[in-house]
Amino acid sequence: MDTDLLPYAAYNNRAIELLSRMQAIISEHANDAVESFYRSLNDIPEAQSIISILSEDDFDFLKRKQVQHLLLLLSPGTAMTDQALLSRSAGYRHASIGVDQLVLKKASEHYLKYLLNFIGRSDFSIFYQLVTMRLAFDIKSQIDGYKDYELYYINAIDGLGVDSECIGPVADVNACARDMSRKIVQIPFVEGVVIGNVHGEAVNISYRLGITPGVDRHTRRMRLELSKIVTSVWKDRNPVYIQNVENCPLLDGHDMRRCLSAGVRSIGVWPCQGAGGHVEGFLMTFFKYPGAMHGEQNIIYWSTISQKVGSALEASMARRIT
């Protein structure tokens, strides 16, 4: 195989012919390869934090998706351009839950080693080269997805400037909360947003948008368990991350079921501090997948967004005072 044409050589006619002959072997062992890799995750420190978040159903879902990904990756019918898009999308999704890129590389190494056990001597060398190249291209394209995710958040954060409506002569805190909520809910995988403040033990909702189980859209009242979380965030000035509503002791069974039925799997609550260091409000965000605040980069993104909201609320309230 002409290695000067990498990674194109992994998708030429010779590669297609080889993969066509090997499809029975690949299809037979893909599921076991994935099962074997997921069992090995306990030996990968970088995977431990994400493993602790997932439920058994989540694990089963991810394994099914991984089998599909592996089969498409090694399918003779998958063109290089199609693979680039597929892997880039997978990388974006992995970035969104803070999967360490080292885990991706460990998966590629594991699948290659596992499948080679079933390849005959006559095809071993060429199969090794071919699969190595396709897996390497998969990793490269997934990393491009990580970069897409990072760039999206950088642009989203830049777009969270204070709207003129928030700092005009007749500044309106609720209008400010509405403006910020409309921008935040456009971020991928965000299902709903609530912005408000706390007076004593009373949680006041300035604006809510999207799917917000436990927050009534008409009365703007919040269920007790969620109110307790918001109040603690307000008092302690520390965010609360509910990475998976299915195994969170802060939610009772009713709240958990409401979230699941609404398609919400994780919730983040942040104190929104202004430039002066005072807590001006709170931001509550509902996500459609578990682990939305997992990973250092995601925590930085959302901490920055909450600060943007705090600065906007601070500017709005300052204008009201003057």
C-alpha cells in the first residue's frame, strides 16, 4: 500500500476490495471489540470521571453507538469525505461531555489490537496498515470536532455582550434576563434556561425559556428541591452541577421523573457575579444529555457565561439606581 498517499490509500480501490473481503470478520467481532474496550475503561484514569456519571442505560446506548461507528469506519462503502463528517460530529459530541482525547486514542489502539487477532497471516500486514490509517484519520477528524466545539463556545461567549435594552435610560432587569436567556438557549444541547435572584428564602424568577422541568412557565414558581439548590448556590457562591438527574441525591423521585420525561438529563446552577464581586443573580441551565458540565474546559465555559450574565444584570440594575 502506498503510504505516500495517506490517508487516501485507506479509501482507494485496493482498500475497498480488502474491506469487502473482511466484512464478515469485522461484523462478527465489532460488538465484542467494543465490549472489551468498555470493560478496559476501569484501567484508564482519564475515563473514570465520565464513567461515574453514566447510568447502565447510558452505557448500553454508548456501546451501541460505538459499534455503529466502528462498523462505518471499516465499511468499504464509507467514503473518506463521509468519514470525516461522521468522525468530526462524534468529536464534537465527545468534547461536549469532556471526554479526554487520550480515551479516543486508547479506543483506537484497543480496536486495532483486538481485530488483528482474527486476521490471517496473508492479509495481516495490509489489514494492519489499512485499519491503522482509518483509525488515525478518525482521531484526526474527531480532534477537528473538538476544535469546532471550542470555537463555538468562544464565539458564543463573545456574543453575550450587554444589550442596549439592559443599560438604556429605562433599564429593565427582566428584559436583560430575557435577552441573555435567548442567547444561551441557542447553545447546542441546552434545553432550557432560568435567570433570577434570591431574597431571603424566596427565589424570584426574572425569565425562563425552553424546557425547564420544576419551574412553572405561568406562575414562575420553582419546586422546593430546585429552590433549595438555588438558595444554596446563592448563599455559598458556589455552582452546583447535577451531572445526571438519574443518580442525584439533591433531587427527589418526582423531580427526577419530571426531568427524564422532559428529556433533561443534567442541570447546572451558577451564581452570577458582576464586576464588583457581588452576586447579581443566578443562572440555571437544563441540558439534554448527562455530563454537560464534565471536564475542565466545560466548567470554564459555563463559569464565564455565568459571569457574563452577572455583568449584564449588574449593568441593568446600576442604570435603574441612577
